[in-house]
Amino acid sequence: MEKNPNKVTKHSVSVAINFVVSDEDIDDIMSAALDGSITYWCGKAEVVGDYYGEYASEQISWGGTLKLYDIEDDSVYELTLAKFLMGLRLWIENERVFELADAGRLDVCQIDAAAADAIIQYALFDDIIYG
């Protein structure tokens, strides 16, 4: 069978990339978020229950929960490890940051304050709603 040179065919390819994310990676992202990147919309972060680590930024990697309080109204959002990981996945997919993979590991040195904010927003809202 001969190919028709006037025929245009479009094909779709789906790519899945797995990232390994360590507890330290999660702590680093949470530290960036709590130390300033989310403070324009989050007025307070509160550990739910006992502190699992030394700092609030370590709570999520230990499987704990943080309450994040909206700065403008009475809304309170609970962040858990499952939500954080979903937010990280959504951020990677939506922002097309596949280049952050280094031999299957997430390169958190490439995650700045704006990225940390986006990850937390994706985790809580499934989208970017602030900023």
C-alpha cells in the first residue's frame, strides 16, 4: 500500500514519569511554602495534634496534618501527605516540569517559592486560585 502524501495523520502519545520523593524533599518544599511563599493567602499554619518533627514543615512528611487559615476569610484547609502528593503530581502535570526528574528523583533545588505555593494550592484546591 502506498502512502498518500496529502494525508495528514495526527497521533497522540501519553507519557508517564515516576518520581521518587523523599521525606526531606517534602520537608524542603513545605519549608519554602510556610516560610513565605503561601503567606500572601495563608495567614496561619497550625499543627493538628502532636508535632511529629521539630518544625511544622516536617509534619506532612511524618503523615501528620496542618491546618492552613485563609488570610481574608474564615476558611480553614487541612493539608495531609496524601493531598500534598496529589498536589505535587498536579503541579508536575500542569506545569510540564518533567525536566525536574534526575534519574527518577525529584530535583527539589529547582522548586522555588512560586512552585512551592503552586504545589500547596494544587494540593488543597486542585487548581491555582490565588495569584
